[in-house]
Amino acid sequence: MRETNVKHNFPYKWTLRDAVFTKDKGKVFSCFACGGGSTMGYKLAGFDVLGCNEIDPKMIEAYKANHNPKYAYLEPIQTFKLRTDLPDELYNLDILDGSPPCSSFSMAGNREKDWGKEKVFREGQAEQVLDTLFFDFIDLAKKLQPKVVIAENVKGLLLGNAKDYVRQIYREFDLAGYYVQHWLLDASKMGVPQRRERVFFIALRKDLAEPFMEQVDMFTVLPKLKLEFNEPIIPYKDIETLDLGYNAPPSVIRLLEQCKDGECCNIYHPKGSFSNYFKIDKFKPLGTVTASFKRSSSGYFKKVDGKWYGITIKEACLAQSYPIDYDFKFDPYYLIGMSVPPVMTAQIAKQIYEQWLSKL
């Protein structure tokens, strides 16, 4: 594996074993925590993550094994938000974090056809209406009243008819006592070896906001927060290993043979199929690492000694800025793909601390 000499704010290649978490920047609690991608980001930025809420038993098993949380609640957020026995620490948070399941808004899914329908993730959780979970999360924020709320979601939430959900998100945060703003960020510009665009909603409690308010336009005043990240791009060649990943399915090999570096196989399919298969360009970052890698044989492929292989688990870890010694309790590709890149969260958390929390 080759490495550049470029200095980044946070290392994309790291281990839990050797990491030093200072825990001096504030308290965090994470909802929809998955394997703890955002949790590790807050820890890298110096925050103390108290625990998590998660509905998937396999995810929370992995979370506990790697993070040893003080509090871990295995239950739907709909019941978690109604608890009357939560510890006092959760009513004194600096940041409430969450990544409400977002497949209903993904451009790769059914979008409007799935809105309002109950769905089940592959691990067998209870059925949920995914497009209302964001509002359950805001209900929890209204109850706990953390200083800051951060919610991550897919880019598709900003497109088409989904914009109506964004307007409702703004209304609900306002009613909960928060000023909210959103940013569309690309992980590849934040020190992550992956092109991954995600929208982050960041809300500051109104009673804390006065020192930071600025005029946005003629009608709008909001807390000032600058989130601009222009770290050097990390190409695939910097995370490439000598190991070989999973085999490309025979049905897609013919299309891969026609692809130029970085191209998608659907360009060469008469019906535009196989849109989740790409030929790797070693001189650019990987595209988005998704939960469907290997299981559905989607992903990014390279040719070695006449055969086509997908990325390895270690390469997936590096592309997602996951620690390479993470203890996966089940399908690593699925867990990685469902998570927020730790370095992406760390970059945001660092700015929120420096621009807001450190001045309160």
C-alpha cells in the first residue's frame, strides 16, 4: 500500500488500539449508531461519547465490542424517545448525533414509491416508516435539549419532492427550540479516500445562539458556522493493498472489459443495467462505499492477472476511514457501508467545537 506525505487533520489510516481519545471537548450521544462510524469521529475530535441507541442487534453487538459504551439502548427510537428513566447525563449533552435511515430518499432506491410505507432492514428489525424517523429524532432532541444536534442523511433528501421533507425538518427543529442549517459535504474533500456526498443538518439551541448570530439575507438571521473543507484528494492507489477482494460476477465481466478507468458498467449495457458496478481509477478516490458490496456483487473492480476483483475489506476500511483493527461481528462491507466515515464526522465536530462550543 502506498502512502502520500500529505498532512491531514485526522488520519484515515488508524487503529483503535493506538488511538488517543482526550474526551475533553464535550459529551455526545449517538442515535441510529450502526457500528459507530460517527462515534469514532467524535472520539477522534476529542469528545466523550456516552453511548448509543440502535435497533439492529448485530450492529449494537459490534458497537459494544469496539466502543464499550456507558449506555446502550437496543430498541426503536419511537420507544426510546418515550423513556422516563434516562440518566441525567443525557439531559446535559453537548451534541446529540443521529443518522436516521435514509433509503427512502436515496436516488438509488424507489424514493416516492416507498414514502409512507413500512420497511424492514435485512437484519430483521421491526418494521418502520423510514421517512418519519427523522422527526422521531427531533422529538428526542426536544426532550433532551442538547446544545447542538447533528443529523446526517443522503444527498437525495435535497432533490425533487423530498425538499418538502427538508422544509418540515426545519419547521420541527424550530418548534423544538433550535436554529438549524444544512450543508452538502463531500467526504473526499475532508480527508476521506472516498467520494461520498452527504447532507448534514446542524442545529444550535436558540438560547445559546445570540453570540453567533449573523445576517444571512434580508429576512434571515442564523448562527454563523463555516464548514469549508479542501483537504488534498486521496486516490485509490494510496489505499490499494496487494490482497485480492471478492470475484466479479460473470455477468458483469464483459462490461468491465469495455470500461475505461472510473466508468460505470451501465454505459455499455443496452438497457443501462448494472449501474452499481464500476472500474476503478487508481488515480482518483473510490466512489461511495455502499452496504451492498459483495452481498449483491456491486462495487468497484480492478483487473489482476486477467481476473476481476472487488475491493478488499481493508481497502473498504481505509476508504471509509474506519480503523483497520475494527472487530467486525458480521458482514464488514454492510457495516462499513451503513456507517458515517469517522473522519468526516471528526472534521465537522472539530469545527463545531472551535466555532461554537468552546465559546459558550
